[in-house]
Amino acid sequence: GAVVSQHPSWVICKSGTSVKIECRSLDFQATTMFWYRQFPKQSLMLMATSNEGSKATYEQGVEKDKFLINHASLTLSTLTVTSAHPEDSSFYICSARDTAGASGTYEQYFGPGTRLTVT
Amino acid sequence: AQKITQTQPGMFVQEKEAVTLDCTYDTSDPSYGLFWYKQPSSGEMIFLIYQGSYDQQNATEGRYSLNFQKARKSANLVISASQLGDSAMYFCAMTSRQMGKLIFGQGTELSVKP
């Protein structure tokens, strides 16, 4: 149980185009999902917290107009990188928290990640 | 402020030996959780072990154990009987009731030598 999928697993796009990444919780409902970005040999940096049915909460320094997040259902959150540039090339990982998880447990379940390359 | 620190960028260990990966944290929230994740070159985050702030005993999961020293605010990961497949990045992470989100340490790259 507790599987999170991401699609696509990798994508190459041209500079100036937009790319959408999907994050799905396959066997549980997730009121809250998280989006992380990771550069090579570095740690995961939280970009935003996505809440079903409401606006995402972005971390300081993350451009909300560039990284659009939509959490339209309890099993799906999407991250759209708008007008992508080479510096947006990175590994994007989502995670989801089980809404029905026992109180006091904080575990998040991670997707396999999406490798974005902008040329 | 909430903070989590891993001071070992890279570690080497001989196959079949034990290794300890260090992690210290700082939080004012009395209710928090500590995690260790393994990230192989494929990029997936593999959950290894969890320790809650109110847990009386150190967490163990197979070859993984967490040396939780609350007063010192440390949560070191011990891997016993290292295997070649243990070579990967290891991340310590923390969340709290106050924070509601997971923050990660800088990571430690573990290399297991045959």
C-alpha cells in the first residue's frame, strides 16, 4: 500500500515551453501533497505544499507564477513549470500524506521523481 | 527555528561492517518525528526508519537502527552488516506538529567497499 506515482518520469522540453508533472496517490487519499526540487548531489528543497481544494503554500523564494500547482482531487496534484528555462532543469519529487493516517504519525510517501531537462 | 544537520558529506565502509551516519536537529516543538531515507542513483526516496519524539525506545528496522538521544538532539542511523547495495545517499529528515512539513538534512553519500 501507500504508493505514489509521478508522470512523466523524465521529460525534455525546449526553452520557453511549459511542462506539467502529475503526482498521484494510488491507494490512499491525500489532502496534502508536497513538491520538492533536487539538484545533483544536493538535498531535497521543499517548493510548495499543495492542499486539496485550496491554493498551494509556496516556500520563500519560489515563484508561484512560474511553478503552478493544482490539487484538484484527493489523489492528484499537478506541478506546471511555465516558460521553462535551462536553469529549471532539475529532479522534481512529490510526496503525499495519507489523510487517514493515524494521529501523531507524520509519514509522507514519495513519488519516484521526474527528471526535467530544458534545452 | 527548525533545523536538521548532517555533517558527513561522504562516508566509506567496508562490506559487512557497521556504519553510523550522523544527524542532529533543532526544534522547540515537543512533538516531532525523525526519518531516515535512502536515495540510490535512480532517485527514488526509500523510507528506512522513523522515530517519534515521544517514543521511549530506539527504532529498529532489520539492519537499520536509530540511535535517538533526545537530550543531545541527535538521531544517528546505524547500518549493521553493510552490503554493496547500501551504497547511496542517505537523508535525515524532520517534521513537527508545528511545522507540518518535512525538512531534510544535507545528506551523506555512503560508499560500501567490497
